[in-house]
Amino acid sequence: MTPAELASVVLAAAHAVFEQRGLDRAALPASTVVERPRNPEHGDYASTLALQLSKKVGVPPRELATALADELGRAAGVKSVEIAGPGFLNIRLDAAAAGQLARVIVEAGTEYGRSDRLAGEKINLEFVSANPTGPVHIGGVRWAAVGDALSRLLRATGADVGTEYYFNDAGSQIDRFARSLLAAAKGEPAPEDGYGGAYIAEIATEVQARRPEVRSLDDDAAQEVFRVEGVALMFDEIRSSLRDFGVEFDTYFNEKDLHDRGELDLALNRLREQGHLYESEGATWLRTTDFGDDKDRVLRKSNGEWTYFAADCAYYLDKRERGFERVVIMLGADHHGYIGRMKAMAACFGDDPDRNLEILIGQLVNLLRDGAPMRMSKRAGTVITLEDLVEAIGVDASRYALARYSSDSPIDIDIELWTRATRDNPVYYVQYVAARTAGVARNAAEVGLVPGDADAFRPELLDHEKENELLKALAQFPAVVATAAELREPHRVARYLEESVAASYHRFYDNCRVLPLGDEEVTDLHRARLWLNNATRTVVANGLYLLGVSAPERM
């Protein structure tokens, strides 16, 4: 019995009690939930339904809980119901009802854990969005791992998600990039405000190979060639490195397109219609202080140039015009100050900033070697890049390590830890369960042990303490996925896989032998345990998929 099925049983019991007592059934909720009690000794599941309904119908909570317990105790699959405290229901399932979950999981396969919790929500999820002036640095890599995992979680809970990468390919940083490429081509030092690193020389060389005529152009014309070709090459490299990291975006959006299509003017006019613009000292301002910002923001300077914030306004409006009801933007710790102005901007457009705009802030990442932070990249010169991290610990470990922690916490990634083939390496610990469950299934087939038809499955045989513990862990998965999606916290999936599933499976494996020994005859218990083994494999594989990490069959 799954938690959702048990919740339906609890609700059916409530309907029966209300009918028996002549209570108003309109007070009953459309659905309810059951949860794992913190103390396993209190039962398999707990319900607070009696407490929720007590005031609505004027019946003391313990009296209502007693009536619910009596009705529930007669339900198929329920072993016992105890009343605790002011009216909590602690529910124990019989072995057959608990064990049936193994069949449910195996038959659901990749669908187990998915739901329609967020169905109907259309979400634009923007993450990474590094400037096209250098490789993706380790802060951006964190968002690549977390953002991609979040997109998978949102889709797994029914949301309509569009992932987006915003290339800031307009403005002064692109000019500095082009000047840096020109200087490298001429064998000169990078400009004081320019970009350094071996990658600049590499791109400059590639541009000259593509456009050899650039050598004969004057500096202004040559700089324009380096700008156009260099940005394109950097785009390609960023896309390629992210693709190799397992991250693909639905949309790659260029800031320059906003300018070329006149969308900044469109946004300006929309804000003027809303009555939030004013002119001062020759510049055009947005009155964001009306909505909690610490100061008003310039959109157009007195010399006619647009500000970066004007492009932010136009880009937000573009997303909303494309039909996205919620715009989620992931930004680094150095952008914390953007939250106030962006929320105020959404309000200036007439939107609800709490509903239509969501900004997530990610903290810093340090890569440690021999206990000391790595500060310099061989190629980028000033920062640690995606390639540096992957070269050090691999794609799977990188993605797992970055998604394993709450994004609002700084993290240190110890190269030595994340490359160990030991249980203290979190990704190895979880992937080992994936490989071990696959290995058990292979070995079972070799000795003629197969799960058999579902109708012949004997779930009541799964009555060992460690079997029950593992079943309880597997039952949590749908709720973990839904909560992780709603709270935007992929790390909940990683910690669940480690602390609940992997830990419980290892204890099950050590105490409950799946394979027959020697010439021992294959029994229904062996088959039942194989169902449970395979259910564990399904949950681990589904969970790792949500994190963008592989579930190996061998290690």
C-alpha cells in the first residue's frame, strides 16, 4: 500500500464516521495525507485528520480520533491504529499491505515518484546565464547542476517548464572582450579592463584562422571582426561544455536580440502606460521605490544609452509575453542586491512579484586540493571552470556534489573525497546501491531466480524488520520529489537517497539474503525479496535521474 492509497483509506474511514454520526460531510477535505512518524516505534504512518476536522464539526479531537481508529482498524491492509496525544492516529500496516509497495514500484518503473502536484503551472527557469566572455566558472557550474535538477523535478511534478540561458552579448563587457582578443592577436598585453587567460589567445588564433583578412584591417574594423567571431566561438564553447555536463537548454536567448527587435522601447512604453516612469536630469527613471526598492532605477541615460536594468525589464516582459506565468531566475551570491529591484520591476509591470517572479540565490563554491582552495585555472587564468571541476572528479560526482547541498549555503568540494571508491564518498555510496541491486538481479537470473508473475508475488513474506524499514524508505520517494520541487531544493533528493534508501538497503542486504545459498531451493521468500531489491533499483535510478546522475549497473 502506498502512502497515497493509505491516505484514501483514511479519508474513506472519515466519510463512514461522518455518515454514522450525522456530521456535515461538507467539512471533509477532498484529500488528505499520511506521514512517516519521526519515531518508528509509533507505527508506519501517522495522520492528523481528526485534529484538522475537530473544530469544524464540534467533536473533541480524541473522540473523533477514536471513531476513526475503530473504522480504520477494519480496513484491509491495516494491522492496528493507536491514538496518541490530543488526537494523532498512528497506523501500522500488515506485512502484505506494506510489501505490496514493491510490486507497485517495479510496475510503475520510471513513473514512480512522479505526480501532477504542479500541473497547470507554466514556468520559465533561467539559470547559469554566464557572460560570453569566458568559460563557465565554478559558480555557474553550481547553477548548471542545481538548475537542471530543478527543471527535472518540476517536470516530474507536472509543471510545464521552459529552461533558458541568457547570453549578455550586448554592452561594455563585450567591447572589452573584443579589445582583449585584438590585443592577443597583436601579441600585446590585455587591456587594463580586459580579459586574460590562455583561452583569449586560443580564440584570437581561431578567429584569425577563420578570417585571415582581419590582419590587414585597421583596429576598429578588426575589433568588430573579433567581437562577432569571438562571441560566436565563446557561445559554441559554453554550449558544448554544458552539453558535455548533461545540461541542455530549451532556449538560448541573446540580449542583443532585445535591442535589435526594439523590445527595450516596448518595455519602456509599457512601464510608461503603467505610470511608473519619470524624467530627471535628462534620463528616464523607473520609480521602483513605490514597491520597496531602496532607490529608483535609471532605464535610459541622459546620453541615450540603455542601462543593463532596462534590458532586464525587457527580458522579463518578453518571458511573460511568451505565456510563462512564473519566471524563476537563479543568480549568484553577488547578485543578492538585484532581488529588490527585480521584484519592484515586476510590480511596475502590474504583476504580483510574489507569484510571477521568483529569484533564487546561490552561494560560493570552493574546489579543494590537499585541503587548500584552488584559485587559478590553467586555461581561464583567474577562476576555476566547469572543465577544471569535471577533470578533477568527473561529471557524475560534480553534479551530485553541487546538487547535494542547499544552494543558499557555501560549499567546499574536496577532490580527494569525491574521487574515492568508498562509502564516505556520497555519490559512490548511492551509485553503489544502483550497481549492487543490478548485480543481485543478474546473479538471481543466473541461478534461475526470477521475480515471477505479479499475481504470484507474496508480499506478506516481507515481514523482517529490515524489509519493513526499506519499504518505508521507498514509500517516501513521491513525497520527497514533490517537496523538493515545491521548495526548489534538489538537495532533498540527494540526502533522501543517501540517508534513507542507501542506508536502508545496505542494512536489508546484510540481514536478508536474496539469493539462495548453494543448492538451496528457490522459495517464494527469495522471489519476494527480489521484488524488493528491484524496487530499490527503480527508486535509486529515478532519484539519480532527477539529479542528472547515472545509475550504473556495474562499478
